[in-house]
Amino acid sequence: MAAAATAKETILVVDDEATIRRILETRLSMIGYSVVTACNGEEALSQFSESHPDLVVLDVMMPKLDGYGVCQELRRESDVPIVMLTALGDVADRITGLELGADDYVIKPFSPKELEARIRCVLRRVDKENVAGIPNSGLMQIGDLKIDTNKRQVYKGEERIRLTGMEFSLLELLVSRSGEPFSRGEILKDVWGYTPERHVDTRVVDVHISRLRSKLEDDPANPELILTARGTGYLFQRIVDPFAEGA
């Protein structure tokens, strides 16, 4: 039991509503997470520096520094998974949060069970549970792009490209069937864990694709690696013998 306790994942819950903080702290603690909380953006950054959480649950509307500002600051120094809490029906909130680097979102008012499911899925993807069909052989070289599936790192030439855990999982999925298109629904299911019955905005995929292109493509407006499959979704350019010899 002691060993399990030391391995607890820490979640930082940031919300200016005391009731939400209290509910989430109680529920997340009950299912095994260590939880720290913050009531505004400035406190969130301070708590992040002190507690080094494994995931951040981040409300958008907060005093002093809103969720967008916190997300931007965190992304300057960290690839920590971020799940944003956004207002019901406000598509702009959701898209802005994703564009700034959030991994997923939950709409307010939300079911705590839904948020718990989102947290589990994001942490699982970041911790790298092997995806069916993805070889685990180490290195892939595509032009000047090198993908290390063991270390979950990407290099362009000699420069390491920082990807969030979800961005890497998305890239890894696309590369696993290079040359074959994935629908947005398939991507949502395989990377985010959304089942077909659950209606979720597929722009989660579009925004993450855009983020990947901005980091990996020489000309993101005219991509050569991550292509759009018209009427379907996305695909990675066909790779011939992508796995480097040795490692």
C-alpha cells in the first residue's frame, strides 16, 4: 500500500468556484489521485511550480489571470496535460483553449464522472499504453524528421521538437498506418477515447492536427507530411521502410 501511495499521480484543480474545487478534490482523492487546488490563475502558476502536477484541470473564467493566460504560461515551460473546463455552448472557448495547447476539454455544467473519464484517458495516453498496430521498434526517419517511439520524442534535424503527450499520440497513430486515411471519428476514439455514441466536437482533432503541422511542417499552410484526406480526415504521407536500422 505504501508503494502505491508514493506513486500517486498529482492533479492540480484550478477553479474560482469553491464548490467545484471541493467536489473535485473529494472525488479525485477517493479514486486515488493526489489533489492540489488553486482559486485563480496566479495561484495556479504558483501551485504548479510547487507541486509539479501530472495533469491540470483548468477553468477558463477566473480572476487575476484567466485559464487562457495560465495555459499559455504553462506551455512556455511544460508539456503537462491540460483539461480545460469551458462554458456550455461556447465553441470559441473550446477552440481557443485547444489552440493554446490544452489536450481536451469538458463543458460546464459537467458530470464529475465525465471529467474523471477524460482525466484517465489523457493520463493513459501520456503514460503511453501501447496502441494496437503501432510497432514499438524505436526509431523512424522520414526525411529530416526522426521519431523515437520509445522515448516519445521527435527531432527535426538536430533540434528536438516539443510535443505534448496527446500530440505525440496523434502523430504516432497517423504514422502507424502511413498512407492510409483516418477519419476524425477514428482518431477521437483511438487517441482521446471518445466512443462513436458520444457527440464531441471533431475540431479537437482539427486543432491538434494544426498544432502538429505548425511544429513539424516546413510550410504548415502547404503540408507535405500530415495530409488532409478530403471528405474523410487525415493521413501521414506513405513511408517506405520507416524504421531505422539499429538504435
